[in-house]
Amino acid sequence: MEILRTQLPDVLLISPKVFGDERGFFLESWQNQRYAAFNIPGPKGWAQDNVSRSARGVLRGLHFQFPTLQGKLITVLEGEIFDVAVDIRKNSPTFGKWTGHVLSAKNIQQLWIPKGFAHGFLVMSESAVVSYKASDLYTPAEEKTLLWNDPELSIQWPCDVPPQLSEKDQQGICLSAFSPSLLPEYTP
């Protein structure tokens, strides 16, 4: 397994060891001891597994919960996405910064997004199936949506046409408009 720190040091790009031949491949998408060495939750640290399927051009996000924060381990099972994490932790040295990575069924990479980050992705293939482990349960009443095209963030989404957004995502708000009381604290 290879771990690369991204521009946001707490967000990790993971390349699991893949064993493949002409029949296909096998990999461990999560293994307690190896992942725990990088502060990724252990067996009692996962609360929920989620899978979404989306068509080309669908943009989901940028989502976060507060006060019940979620860490997420993102894996693409089919297709290709551009996956984005935004640091929204008050007083963090990287507050308001983002990192984006192409994740696909071909490159078999994962992205670890710790608690205190907003998350979203854009589907770049005909369709994509995305799996993510979450460290805490989804709490609809606590979900917040950061505007996907917040001009202050200047996320460079790789799309040449307007993305397809849910009504909720269309109504996201800019990071600077969030009350500080609705953002998590940075704890080094």
C-alpha cells in the first residue's frame, strides 16, 4: 500500500496493493492495521457504508455535517470521478483550501477525507459507482452544503458544460457565508 499526502496534509491519496492477472484482480480495500497507522478508523470506527451511482456530468457536493462530523474513505468501483475535499476547519492553516484527485476503477486509488472537510465529486465517465465508508452516521438535519462553485475557493472542476446538480446542491452557500458556529474546530 502506498500513501501520498496531498496539498492538504490530512487528506491522503491511497494506492492499495493490487494482485492481478488475466482473470482480474484482488485488493484489500481496507485493512485495520495498515489503515490505522495513518489514523484512518479501525473496526469500531466505521458507522456506515454508502454506494452511489451517477451519470456523466453529475456533481454531488460539497457536503459536510455539523456537529456530527464524518470522515470518509472514497473508492470508485466503476467509472471515473474528480473527487474534491475542502478544509473547513476554523483556524486550520489550510482553511478554505481544496485538493482534487481523479479516482477511477482503473487507477484503483482511494481518498481519505478526515473529519472537518467538505466533500464532493464530479462524474467524468458515462457513469460511476462510488463507495465510501463513513466514520459517523448520516444525520440529515445536520447536513450542510458548501457551494460547488464558490468563487473564493476557485475549485478547478474539469467540466466544459454546466454540471447536473440536485436542488440541494444548487442552493449551497459560500464558505464565507457560514456562521463560524456552524464550522468545526481545527485540532492539531
